[in-house]
Amino acid sequence: MQPRVFAVVTAVLLAALGLGAVLVTDWTPKPAGAAAPADPAGRTAAAPGSASPSPTGDPAVWTRSTLRNKLMSEMDATDPGVALADLDKISKAKPYTVRFCHPIAHELGHAAVKRYHQDFQKVISFPHETCAAGYLHGAVEEMLANSQDPQHDILTLCAPANTGPCIHGVGHGIMFVTKQDIPSARALCDKFPSQNRRITCSEGVFMQLFAPDEEDEKAKANLPADKLAAEPLYPCPEQPSLYQSACFFYAPTFFLSSHDYPNHPEAFAQALQWCLNAQAGGGANDCSRGVGSRTMKYNLDREDWAAQQCATAKDAWQRKACAQGLVSYYTVNYTDNGAAGRLCAKITDKEIQGYCRSAGGLSSTLD
């Protein structure tokens, strides 16, 4: 066949094939939720860059933003109780979400105060214990941030019950009022009549200092990051003795976040080593407990691995303090009576397991 004739025939055949493809292809627009076509092996091809959703339409892996958006939408459509119940269910089914469920609960609390026009009793009428009472903390923060008389309101907002979680929330709110100024915040905590309430208030102050909400630009702007980066354990050594324990306990939170712990898991063992800087000031034990607590919080889905980080400490006293921190956070998150026993049973290092059982008030051997 001559080249020119061959070219003409080929062109005609290609045109015919193209027309046939157009005729047999279904060009009807698919609805947004339609499944992707299956590959030859029968598998469904996922859209590029997306995780396969669950049967409920939820993503296979939650991120802070996807979980936050789901819950805020639920609250807008229903009420805070529905969103908090869903958050509790998800955080228990997917333990890794505990890394960010507390600040999400904070956001729900902020939004609820705005929704109910600062009717605090209405806001807290919904069950709010999930994710270490983050909803309550956020609600108190929002109330105090808008207070015309915070010095009065910090003493009356939680009355008459004055529960620990509420006063802890006041500590968070005080940091909003004082723009992260520690001496001013401490002076407001000092207004509580009892020492126990002042300490509980300070726990909220230092938690807010070292771990401001990621989505709160105002709180992040007031974070003294330069001082925290330049001086190990700032500002704990200079605090009055009443407030040093809470400061040292929460200080590892900033260390871990600034060392990118999600991508550098060695940061947990490094944090224990870093806590030794507090030995001269008497805060190393509280700091080590704080490392244990944060290690458990960020690794609830791998309890034994968390315990292994405590085992990296050189000295027994630090390994014990770290284990105490593991138990403290685990039992805050799982409030049933059997929580400590379940945790300790999952720990394979016998020394850490023993410290775990002691901290949990259990017998020295497995039941």
C-alpha cells in the first residue's frame, strides 16, 4: 500500500473508533457522592489524594480540621450535647484523635457561649466531661474574655459547685484576660480563698501558656516563644513554690511541640533528658511526670510504646515519675474504674508495669 493511501485509511479508522467511543461512553454527570469506577481486579479506585471514607461517610483517618468541621456543623444543626457525644464516641473508637480532641472541645465551648449569648448555665447544662472537660474550659475562656469585671467573675463563674475542671478552665480564661502575662495571671489565681483552688487555677494558667489552642491566633500571638526557646523551663524556676509544680508539669508540652514530636518520636525520650535541667530547682520530678502524661496523651493508641519511652530514663526515680504521668493521663481520659488495670496489663516492661500498678492503686502483681 502506498504511504499516502495508508495514511488516509488510518485516519478514517481512527475517526471511526473515536466516534464509537463517544457513542458508548456514558457522559451523564455523576452525583457528588458517586463511587469511582472499579479497576479490572474489582477494586474501587479512590480519588487522588483522598482517604477512603467509612460507611458513615466519615474519613478513614481523622485530622484536627476534618473532625473539628464535622462537630461544629453538628452543633450548628443540633446542639452542643449532640456534638460532644459524637466527639466522645469518636475519641474512644479512634484513640489517636485524643491528640487534638481537647482543643476541639475548647472551640465547641467558645462557640456555645456565643450561641447562647453568654448564658453560662445553659452552656454547661450539656454533659461536658469528654476530652478532659475541654468544652467547659473553652466556655469559661470565652466568658472571661468578654467579662467587664474579670476579677469578680473568676470567683463567681464556677459557683456554687466550684468543681476542679471549672476552676482549671478559669485558669485558661485568666490567660486570655492578662494576655499571657504570668505575674498578672498568678495574682488573679491568688484571689481564690483556698490553696487547692489556687493550685487548680494555676494548672489552667500553665497549660494555656505552654499549649495555646492551635486555631487561636490571639493566644499564639501572646505566647512568649522567644523566652521559652531561649531559657529551658521558663518561667518555672522563678514561680512561687505553690505554683512551681503545675508549671514544671506542663512545660514539656511546649518542648514536644517545638521538637515536632509527630514526625520525630525520639522527642519523648529527649524530653525526659531535658527535664533534668530542672533538678537544681526541684522541678525534675514534676517535669518527668508531665512528659509521661503528654506521652500517653499523644500515644493512646500504643500504650506499650509510650511506656517504653519512660524506660529510656537513666534513673529509677525518673522512670517512676514518667510512669505516674502515663497513669494520670490515661485515667483522666478513661474514667471507668478498670482503666488503670487495663493500661498496666498492656505494659511489657516489668519495672514500668510495677510503677504503673503502684500509681493506679493496684496490687503489685497482675490480677
